[in-house]
Amino acid sequence: MDSPDPAVALRDHVLGDVVGPMQVCEHQIPRLLAIDDSELIHRLLKSRLRGERLEIHAAMTAEEGLEMARALLPEVILLDIDLPDQNGVDVLRELKTDSTTHDIPVIFVSGSTDADARVRGLDMGAHDFVAKPFDMAELKARIRSAVRICLLIKMLAQRAQIDGLTGLWNRACFDQRLKQEFAEATRYGRDLSLILCDLDHFKTLNDDHGHPFGDQVLEDFAEILSSGRGGDVPCRYGGEEFVVILPDTPADEAMIAANRYREAIRNMRWEEHPDVQSTASFGVADLKCLSEVSTEHLVDAADKALYQAKQQGRDRVCLAGQSDQNDLKLSA
């Protein structure tokens, strides 16, 4: 089975020659924000850039532009140096010191001959400079270049959160996402469950059949976890351990999901090793089982439940806070 890779579609698009719709993005078409006090410039951009398949937004002042930049997070900003309420260089400084807008490429545009302002802007991190009146062919090329750079930055950031073997989110991403889901759950009184799972006797499988086959088993197990419920967040926790975050899910529903995963890996077969049957053990915890509510205690509770599943014979699901759980192992 081929492992899922959330970054492939974005990579293929970014490395292409055309700026077009993306498959991996919160929005489908790259956004351009033009911050300029000229209505004529905005009309010109919307008219002449229509064929570039860009979503174009207009701001007339620095204040409006900064607000829109933080709200939209566009792929490129065209910034006039000479704005009525604030110098464009100062606007750039605010954009580059704000962590949410820091990586957005900014192209300075101006009819001014002030070379010092252009140099200061470029030194502060502006991506490019285009003089007014525009040469539209040049402007289009510079916009395409800026958008590609922005998308490459996003792709690399996403790659840093993905486990290279399985295509699942990695441990760092899990830690971040769990904090987010925990904050939402505790703020609004929602359920939150965690499934921690471990492939049984995985070291023996590697020793007996080789690491390439072991990697295949990991990839296939990752695909099983990825095929679960839509809102769940499967991640690789490390080695042969995986974890699934289940937002808005009480413990009994998490137990059902874990047992489905357990049965699926138990029923998996491989043509090159038809004699191999791989199993996994699962520990489930939710916020209600905790005496002290924190992300650390939630992970610890799931880990203890997983240890209990291992101690009781593996190939089973255990729920945190329950001592005798032999009945939780479903028949194959």
C-alpha cells in the first residue's frame, strides 16, 4: 500500500511553471494583497492580472493593509512605498516583525525615484521592487516568482511536520496539535480522547524478516490509522508507536475506534510473507479519567493503559483507569 503524503500535491504544484489552484491549501487560489492608495492601480491590477488565476484583494491605506494581511495571510503583497497614512517601509517593518506575516513575500511598488527607500526596504526583507508605471509582463513574472517562494516556504514547513516513512504527522506536530485540541476541549467542555498504540513484537519481526518488510508493516499500519474517522488526527509517536487524537470523542467511542484498528492490523496479510500476522496493543484515555487535567497526564494515562494491554497478553485494547479488562479484547 502507498503511504499518504499530504505535501506531494503542493510540491508538484510549486515546482511547476504556472500559478494555479492548489490541492493542499486552506484556499484554492493564491491570494495577492495590493496596498496602494490609487483606485486606478487597483482597477489596473484586477484587469491585467485576471489571467494569472490570482485572488486579488485591495487596501487603500497602511492600516487597512496590515489588518487584511493578518486576516488573509496572502501568498504575496504588493506594497506602495508612498501611502497617505504611513510610509511603506514602516509597513514592511510591521509585516516582518509579526510572526503571522513574516514569511509573506512583499514586492515594493512605487513611482518615486527615492533609491534610499528602495534599498532600506530590500535590506529589511522585501522580496522585490517594481517601478511605476508597470511593465505588466515583468510584474506578472515577479508575482509568479514571489508566489512560488511563498508556497515553497509553506511546503517546507509542512514537510517538517510529516513523518518521512509513513506520511503521518510527526511527534512535534502531535505535541502542537494536542495542545490545541486540549485547549479547545477544556475551554468549551468538550470530550477529548487519545489512543496510544504499539505494534506487538515489532523488533522480532524486523529481525526475522528484515527492516524493509518492517517498514512496509509500519506504512500499512499508518494507512489503517489514516482510514479512520475524518476528524481524528493520527500521528507517528516514535519507532513502532503511533497515537491518534480524537476530538469531541468520549472514551467509549474511542474504544470502538481502537478495536477497529486492532482488528484491521490483525487481518492484514502480505504476499511476500503470507505466514506473518502482525498485531498491535492499544491504550485509550480521555479527559474524564484524569485526576489532574493536562496534556501530559492525558498522554501518561494512555501510556499506562497501553502498558496494561501489553502485560495482559497484547493484541487488545485497555482503557485508562480500569484494572481488569480482559473482556475488551474482541474475537478475531
